[in-house]
Amino acid sequence: MNEYRSHNCGELRKEEVGKEVKISGWVQTVRDLGGVVFIDVRDQYGITQVVVSGDEKEVDFASRIPNESTICVSGIVRLRSEETINNNIPTGEIEVFASDIKILGKRLRNLPFEINSDKEVREDLRLQYRFLDLRNEKIKNNIVLRANILQYLRSQMIERGFLEVQTPILTSSSPEGARDYLVPSRVHPGKFYALPQAPQQFKQLLMVSGIDKYFQIAPCFRDEDARADRAPGEFYQLDMEMAFATQEDVFNIMEEVMYNTFKKFSEKKVGEYPFPRIPYKEAMFKYGTDKPDLRNPLIIQDVTEIFQNLDFNAFKRKTVRVISVPDVENQPRSFFDGMTEFAINECGAKGLAWLRVNEDRTFQGPIAKFITDEAREKMLNDTDSKPGSAIFFIAERPGVVETLAGQIREELGKRLDILEKDVFRFCWIVDFPMYELTDEGKIEFSHNPFSMPQGGLEVLNTKDPLDILAYQYDIVCNGIELSSGAVRNHDPEIMIKAFDIAGYEKSVIEEKFPALFNAFHYGAPPHAGIAPGVDRMIMLLTDAPSIREVIAFPMNSKAQDLLMKAPGNVTKEQLRDVHIKLDIKE
């Protein structure tokens, strides 16, 4: 028998009745009923009820053990009486009659909050005492589930012939879309390492080196602001790359892995398989976003042409998009006023026009008088709006109208509670534009600059850059982007031309990406990959409101580790070792 336990606190059953056992764990509750003390002992695996009675000193000792202390209990397993069986826990038919209790670690300070309680606790306090917060069953279960998901993802990739390879944490700084975390070098004064924003260059170098299928659960480091679905500082992704592969090859692998994982670890339905492919332009038109939540049945439509012939100056020379919402005849005027306030205050819109569709197919609403009978019939037919529906209008210039319409669509879905329940709806967003215009009219990359243009060198030489599409793709689930990926540009000639169109000379590639550019001159294979965010996957699978709920030791929204007090001060000697002087203005 182990010194501290023969069984954990979740495995004893009535088959063990009469056996002498030893369990160890945390004291969850102590109930003193006068001459009899009940102690619930908890570990990672469950809870076992311990009974102490008989000897007065032993009863008194047990009644005074502070909760959340760790104890070791020796005793005999016995059945609970019929009326005391607890069907809410697996060990609820038995209890351990204690013959000996030892305190292994006594709680010496008051608890900052109750461990297993429904009481609301400030997040900063929970993060400051994260080691206590992790004792909470819900948070603990998230971390256990995370471990199981990671193990399953690894097994899925290995089954499909992928080789797990670890890539460096200390590397060089490169422009990859976010700020780097820099690490000063002691032996090379004035020079810095950077923590990798992603293993992007290393995994492509592995393809050039002859590794056929690579993956790892990769840590990534980006100095960017936190959101509910983004952890500041450090996050993890299922990083993968395949040699001699196309976009469809990546889709086939990743769809299976995602589908299997979400089916295994959730009771929710996983939607259409294979996942729908939605071109970027279609996504922006129909949903107003490149990460659409397909649980929302509302679709954005265009009625610009209808308003060109109407005497309504507010919509003249603008793109007009509408969202037709069925079955809202019982919504009060305050609902429409609330949506208008949301559009103005939260989205920055100038307003939000709307119309109700009456039983006789006439319109009722602020702009009804501007709609002719002919325009009304065309609008009803084009949008398939029935009596009882409402039509919301978003009028703005191209590039702005899509975003506003997407925000209105999303808010309508929430306020009307029309999102499909208990389902994961995946989709691929494909055919991203290779380039876009900045506000200053300059052409720049719209996505990953190392993506392969559809059509290769020929389209770069012959097409309008804004018409060029790239082999870039995102995988989206319930409105959350899980990952971006691409078929990589492995041809130096195509790379030079692609960067030239965006205004970068060859020397920029050689300076910023020397290893990758050099490697592509030595027989690089076509390759493609993707890297779904593990933290976001687990957040979806647990229905967690924040990504911090599925990370063992997360930073807060201000990129602070309240438990370890990071970032923190260092000594002058430490700074001197790495050749740094601080210039901080108070």
C-alpha cells in the first residue's frame, strides 16, 4: 500500500465494503453533528465521505480540521444507510469509517474566497490565487479536458502519418503581424532574440529539409491586447505542414481531425461535413464578416439598385444592404429603437432605417413614405420578406457597409435569440484577395505574404493586383476564427514579384526572411499548412465565456500574471549582464 493512499477519492464502490483503505485529499467540508463528524475528502478524481465517531478526542480533533487542509485517512469501507445515499457522486453508496486521520498540510490562512461555490468572485482575485481557483471543480475539469484533448489531437495527427517536431523558442525577430517579445543576449551585446509569434518559418524549413508531414502543439508568443477569445502573451496551436500538398489535402486532414475531436469531447451536434467552403467575397456580402456564425439564419442582401430610382436622398450614391428578419410582428417599438441605438453607439453608424411588413404587404416605419408601390413589391420579392417580417437597412460606402451590416446581423441574432442551439457549425473561408488598398491608396498584402497566388507568376505579371486571389483559407466555428492557413509560396521568383507589387524590394526579403528565402533556392517542395488555436477549440468545447477559463495559469487582460507577479522588476546586475540601461520617465 502506498504511504498516503490505496485508492483515490473517486474510485471506492460497494464492492470494497469491508476492506481497509487509505485515502488522501483536501477537506472540502466538515459537518459536526455532535458525537459524529462527517468529512468530505476531495482529490482530482472525486469525493469520498469519511465518518469519525466513538472516541471523544478523535471526534473533537476531526471537527477542528480547517477545510482545504490536506489529510490522510485510514479506515474501513462501509455502506451508507439507505436514507443517506448520495446519488450525485459516484462514491455516494459508501463511506469510510476512519480509524486514523493525519493532517498532511494544514490550512494556516483564511481563504480569499470559497473554493467550490456559486458565489461570484472577482477575476483578478481568482488569478492572484490561481492555485486555489484550480481546486474549483469546473476549472479543474476544464484543465483535465484540455489534457485529454491535447492527447487526442496528438494521436489523430500521428495516425495520419505526421511527425512531431519541436521548433526553437529563442529565434530572430521578424515582421509577422504582431509585436515580438524580445530577449536580450548576454554574449552578443546589443542583440536580441525574439520569442516566436508562430513556428511559421521553421515548419516551412522542415518541408525543404525533407520532413513530409510535420506537427506540434506549438507555443506562440505575441505582444497583443487580450480579448475574450485571445490570451495575451502566450497561446498554443495545433501547428501542421504538409509537403507536396494542395489546399484540399490540408482540408481533408484538418476536417477529419476537427470533426472527430468535437464529436468526441462534446454532446453537441457537429454540423455539415465536409465543411462548407465560402469564398471571402461571398462571406463579406452575405454575412458581413470573414468569420461568420452559421448558426444565425439571417442573410444580408443588396437593394442598392432599388433606391437609385427613389426620391430618398439619404440612400443616394450609397451601397444599400438589408437584413430581412421574419416573425417579429410582436416586437415592440422599443426593440427597433434599441437596434438603432446599437447601430449608432456601438457600430458608429449614422442611423438604422427599418420597415415592418404588414399583413396586406404594405410597409410601416420611418422610411415607408419614400418607397413606391413598385419598389415595395420588388423589395419584398427580392428579399423574400413575408407579412410579420421586418427589414433593416444599412447604407454606406463599399468597405464600410459590409462591416456595419455584419454587426447588425450578429446583434439581431443575439437579441432575437435565433441562433441554432447545441451545434458546432464549421466552415472554410477561401479565396482571400492577395492584396488590398490602404487608406492612403497603397497596395499591400491582405493576408499572409508567403501565400501562393492563384495562377502563380502569370497572374502577378498580367492581372490587376486587387483582382488576384491567393490560396489562403481560414477555418471558422460558430463565429470564431480557429485558424488561418495557406498554400505557401515556395518559388523565389514568384516571391520576389509578389513583394515587388506590395512595394518591397528583393533586399527586404533577404533581410527580413534570410533563412527561408535562401532555402527556397535549394529545391523546395510545394507545401501547405494550417494551425488551429488549441485554446479557442477548448473554449468552444467547454462553453467557457473567456479563454482564460481553459488555461491553467493565464495572464489577465492587461498581460499581467497576478500569481507570479509578472512582469516584474529585475536587479541592476541582471540588466548589466545583458547590456541594458533603462530609460523610464516617471
